[in-house]
Amino acid sequence: MRKKVTILIDESGTLPDPNDKVVVLAAVGTGSLDQFEKLLKKVHRIIKRSGDRPDNSEIKFYSAGQRTKKYYLKALADLPVSIFVLVVNKPGQKIPDTPLNFSLLAYILLNEVLGYTDNVEKVVFDRHFQSQTERDKFDTILLTLLGKKIQIEHADSQTIPSVNVADMVAGSALWAHTGKDRQYYELIFGKIVSEVNLHWAEAKKMVIHKIKKFL
């Protein structure tokens, strides 16, 4: 029997901020979440020894130090994972951060994932919307777009730290695609199954026929 796959998703950059020229959604597929918990414990030991401490107990890309980023991403590249990346270019645009707009991007990314594997058991998002009403609307739109019954969860990274693996990937991809620093993305590049690079208008055009009922 094939092992069921869990997909962890997070984003870096924001839709509403016109200063964010790029938004990245990253998905990390795994057959075992336990490996991320073990990775996290190893990273915390390295942090303790080196003094390269993040701002809090979570391992987040923007608060982790250089050594922590490198160690984490090198170790991630040694694990049996599959990485999928969606890069959305939106220079100067202020796009509403609505369940419809975010589900549109999640759909494009997950469509790539499902083209690679049909054994996805559940998809776990690092909680994007605080309101349960917005999360429910997002789920409804996304499942309608996918046309599949897939379990969707919205995790709090402070209680389910494993979801931060997608944050680390998304952050490294954003830095690479904005010209800030490519070295971290290069560490996991060999694990990337798919990278889609679009402008916001292109992304919306891809699914406009599917989302008319929600407009």
C-alpha cells in the first residue's frame, strides 16, 4: 500500500502590500510529519550550541539566523520530501487578501501537486485567515476549484511547528526571486518538483472561468 502524503503550505510576501513585488506559495509533501519534528529538535540543538537564536521558539525564516537557515535547509534537502513553488509577480499592486484571491493561488499550486501525486491525504495550511468564516469560505472555494475531496486543515505553527517547513521554503524562494539572497534556495533546489512563475493577471486568467460563480 502506498504511503499517504501530507502537503504543508505557507506563503511569503503579501497580496495587499504594494511594496511586496512578489508573493510566494510553497508546498512541501511528505509521507511522515515525524521527520520534521526530528529535524526541528536537531536545529534547536545547533542553535543552543552556536548562539544563533531566532527571536522566538519557532524556526521561522525571517527570524532565524544565517547558520540556522543553512543547517535547516541543508538537512531538509536530505529528507524524502517533494517541494512545489508558486511565484506570483505583482509589482505595485494592492490586491485584496480575500478567501477568493488566496484560494485562487492555492489552487494553482495544488494543481501542480496533484499532477505529481494522486495520493494526497490532507493539505495543511499555516493559518492565513483568523476568522473561521473566512477559512470555511476559503475551503469551499478551493475544493470546488480542485473538484476533489481532500482534507484541509489550518494549523497554528506555534502548536504544530512542522508546518514551518513550508515557511522556510517560501522565505528562501522569496529572497531568491527578489534578488536579496539566493544561497538558501540553492540548498533545496534539487528537491523542487515544480516551480511556476506568473504575474497576478496571468494567475487570475488561468482560473477566471472556474471562479465566476464566486465573484
